[in-house]
Amino acid sequence: MAETKLLPKIGSRVKININKVKDRLPAKLIDQISSNPRVVTTGYKMTDGRSIGITVRLQNGEENWFFPEEIEKG
């Protein structure tokens, strides 16, 4: 399970590691992240009972969630 002390705080600016997500996201979202991978954390999401996802707001205002290992300090 992800430890909360290792998760970015809500409101933090972080970067999505495109290499870790490009195999599971639609092309439109990949293009958007590729053009600007910097996002703002907006919350947390229980994923499958073993991990906590991080919800983020993209530059266009759209929100998505990612696993902690797909996010880097930005």
C-alpha cells in the first residue's frame, strides 16, 4: 500500500511520467500530456484496495487519476 507521507500534497504541482502511462491511455490524452506533463494534484483515489491513486487536473481543466509511481515531483 502507498504510504500517505510519500504522496504529493493536494495542490502540489507534479509531472506525469509519460513513459509509464503511454501503454494504457487513449491517444488524445497521451498527446495532451506529451505537450504539457505538468499537472496539479486535486485529491486521492482508492484504486484496488492495495494502492492509492492521485487525482490531478490537467492544463485544460480535465481531471484524471494516476498511480503514485507514474507521478514525479514537478
